[in-house]
Amino acid sequence: MEVRIQKWGNSDGIRIPSSILKSLNIKTNDILDIEQKDNKIVISIPKKKKISLEERFKNYHGDNLSKEFSWDERVGKEIW
């Protein structure tokens, strides 16, 4: 299938037909891998890395605990 490279802002891009996206279950904002192999551009779906709960907490040191915050004063028609 031939597609045309088109200008998108400061970049160039191609449109992927919806039939291909549907068949591969690719949705808007999904992440894809793109690489150059010889004189080809290869676009692929990255393999999802399964991370165990232990791995998720491995580097956790409690830095991300929520801090106190204030609701402040009403700005519009909020009900407190």
C-alpha cells in the first residue's frame, strides 16, 4: 500500500488506514516503536513488559506521598 508523506506542523507524517489500525487493535495515542532497518522504516507494537508488584515498589522511598493542601476559597459556583 502506498501512502503520501505530508507536512504536520514542523514534522512530516503518514496516515495509517483505519482498517490496519483496527486489525492490529491500535488506538489513538497508543505507543509504537519506529526504527530504520537498511532502507526501510519499520513500525511495530512494543511488547508490554510485565512488572511485578515487587518491582514496582523496589525503588519506592515514600517520596510521592500526598502533602497537605488547601481547598482555598470558592472561585465560581462550587458548593463546599
